Amino acid sequence: MFGKIIVPLHRMDAKSKKKSKKNTGKTETKVNWHLLLPVLCAIGVFGYWYFLKPFMLLVREQSQLFLFTRDYLLERLAVPGGLAQYIGEFLVQFFALPLYGSIIYALLFLLAWWLSWRLLRKVRFGFLLSFIVPLVLFYLSTNIYVPLTPTVAILSSMALLMVLPKKKNVRLPLLFILIPVAYWLLGPAVVILLIGAGLRWSPLVAVVLAACIVGSSRLVPYPLRQVALGIDYYWQEKHLGTEEEMEIDMLMRMKNWKRLDKRASEMTSPSLAVRSAGALAQFQLRQIGEYELQQALAVTNKALNSQPSAFILSELYMCTGLINMAGRAAFEGMESVPNYNKSGRALRRLVETNLISGQTDVALKYLSILDHTLLLRSWSKKMRPLAEHPELIDSHPVYGPLKKTHSQAKDVFFY
């Protein structure tokens, strides 16, 4: 009797184990799928920046100069959204290496998805809805005139929303305190926090946010419209050129003459700077002579129509020994930065041109600024002996011949 009972029980246990294994497999597949899709999207974001648009990463990096100084931090914190701008600029300094920039954008995509998923996991179709914010932020990042500041501000606001207490009697008083502080640190992206107030109290919290915007416009030298839209959320000036110029500028920096010659010849209406860059590539490939190169050089102010064209010309004149014009073009490139930032790339070139032309005091001034950077600090220390002991420049393998050419040849400015 017990045997008849025990055997079916064993069978039942086996069946239940099989069912539990099946159910466990289904759960694991579902969890893996939820993780796999955002990871695949992040890999796509990485590929987009690293293989298709690396030149845009370089343009972002050369449009700022992040300094590890107390004054630089206080300058950012003196305006609404300053902390978001500071963090964004800290990340952008690594865009000098497109590999790092692509990884950063991929990680930001994953972070945006994770925060969205945490906030929407209990909502119907929450998994699909969690891709809206990361896709919107990715779209904004493809616009060269949208810096990284709004992305940092939005992600930080979402993180604050996620950690808000669930109890209304605690959350609502906290919001009235948090909104002014978060607005000054992150900017108008803190409007996301209105979701935490609920439908009943969100109008009152919105009034507090509006009062913060209007009040801060009286404290900072920016118009109300720009403060409301975000001081560093969007760059108004249009001086960053075309993608073709950005790509040619990148190839000039890499000294990829074959690729540069091919791209310049493919363009139907290249700018003056691009045509000059193409001529230099042909000269380096020994397709044309020195006379043809001199005839192709653009020495007119019309060639300085954008930041990439200015840097293209700076590289071009540096290669041909026109030191004064190389420095002037680099300075123009720095002055064309939309939000009036300085440029690490431009300051590096100005150090070189001032060393070659004998203006060592000016070079030391620029080196003292670059000493407070992260990626250019080692280069600055390497260049300092040349500025402190100018006689070493004559024996330098690159700057020595350029100094000799500069002292003997006629160098002119633009006309």
C-alpha cells in the first residue's frame, strides 16, 4: 500500500521539477532579453560615434578647455545649470580620443535606459517606454550645437526623481526645498521632478520652478528666454561648419593623406580651406610640386568661415612653415567657439607658434593654463623646458627647422 502511494509521489515530484525547470527557463530568457536589447542598442550607439561620426567628438572636445581649478568650478556654479555643465565638460575632455568618447556615449545610453526602466517598470508597456528617453538623448547628441549639459541634467533629474520618498507627507515638503537647489545646479531639466508631485500638487511646484527661473534671470547676465531654455543647453552661434569640414579637419590631424585626398576630391563644392587641405595631401603624396601647393594655399579671410576651417588652415600653415598665419588661424578657431569657451587644441598650437617665433613669455602663459588640464598636462610639462631655455628649440627635430624657415622666409597675415 505504501509502495503504491510512494511511487506516484516520486513521479509527481519529478513532474513538478520539470515544470519548475521550464518556468525557470522562461523567466531567465525574459530577463536576458530585457538586458540584451538595451545592450545591443548601446553597441549601436558606440558604433555610430566610433565608425561614422568620430569627427563630431573631436569638434566637441576642441570647443572647450576643462580645467581642474577652484576658479573654473566656481565660474560654472555661478549660473543655473552650472554643475551639469561642469560634469558634461569633464566627460567631453575625453572625446579627444574617439574610442573613449564612443564608450561614454554608449554608457550614457545604458544609464538613461536603466533610470527610465526603474521609473516605469510598474507601468504597462514600461519596457518599451523605457527606450524613449535614451533615444531622445541620442538624437539630441547628434546635433553638434547641443552640448552634453542637457543630457547630464536630464539624467541627474531622473536619478533625483527615483530616490524621492514615496510618502507624500515627506515627498512634497522635500520637493519645495529640492526644486530651487536642483534648478540652480542642473537647470530647467528639473521640470522632470514635477512628476513626483502628482497631478494635485504639480501646479504649485511648477510655480516654484517658474519663480526660480525668473528670479535667477535677475542674478545672471543672461536674458530670461535663455535662462528658461537653459544657459548651456543649446549653442546659438552657427560657427562649427559642415560635417565635411569636420571630417577633413580630423584627417588633417591624423595626417591620413590618402584618405584626405580622396575625400577632398569627392566633394562637389569644397570650401577654400578644404581645397587647400586637398592640395597639401597631394603634395605629401608627391602628386604636385611646391609651386602648385603655394598657388593653392588660401590666405584670405574668406577661408576662415568656421571653426573647422580655421583649424584646417592652422594645420596647413604649420606644415608649410607659415608660423604667424598658423597662430592666427588657431586663435580664430578658438574665438569661434559658440559659448565663448577656450580651446585646448588652439592653446597647444599657440604654444608652438610662440615658441618658434621667439615669444617665450607668451608660450609660458599658455603652458601655465594647460598645466591644469588632464590630457594636455604631460605635453605641457614636456614643452616647458623649451620655453624656459629657448636655445633648445634649435636642436628640436620639428620646431628647429620651422624656426629656421620662419626666420629666413617671409611670413604674412591674412588679407
